[in-house]
Amino acid sequence: MQMPVRPMPVTFPDSPLPDVPIVAELRFDPELPYAACLAFPLTPCDCVSGEPQVCWYFSRELLNEGRHAPAGTGDVRVSPGQDGEVLITLRGPSGQAVLSAPEDEVTAFLADSFTLVPAGSESEHLDVDAALTRLLADG
């Protein structure tokens, strides 16, 4: 089964370089049917095998709702931005980052994911043991 992966340029509007995009990816795995993954590339180094990246997992429904109105109360918040953007705020122990993603790319990603696993049918696609093993392996 082909898993939706949507590369897209994102910017960090609150940063010193708000107009400089990086390419991040939105990913969806039907074995983790409630989640979306936002992956960022890191500078390659010898200490990590493969493509170094940081991945944030959060609710697919949060991403969907946040396109239309502010959503989320925890480490990830999503809200509509200006000019066809979706703002995603990521909070961690060292602070927060606000990123801006193109709304049309986010919408296309969600359409692909909802085609594979329609809203409301997530529990039919969930293998709790496999999901737990994968989440622990990613940590």
C-alpha cells in the first residue's frame, strides 16, 4: 500500500529569516491511522545513519480541523494563516517554533490520507501491538 508522503516548502515566520523555505514532509502511515507525521531534514553528519531528520507525530484530525479554525492545546497547535497558509506551532522543552505550510499541500495530503483510511474508520485499521512497537522504535 502506497503511503502518502507530501514534500512541501515550509517557512518559519517568527524566525530571523521568515521567507527562507525548507522542504519538510507530511507523512501518513495507515498502520498509525490517527496520526500525521511532519518530518524535517537535519544537516547530515557521521553520527546518524541514513537521512537525519526530526519527526513530529500528531493527530491527523488536529491538522484537518486546524486548517479552518485554531485547534490544539498541547505541544502541537494548528490554525489557519494568511494567504493560503496553515500555521503549525510545535512546542518542546527548549521553546517553540511556528511554521507556515501551503494550505493546498496540506489539504492534498489530508485527501490522500482520508482516501486510504476514511475518517471514523481508524480503529478498523489499528493494530495496537504493531503501533506500539513502531512508536517505541522511533523514540
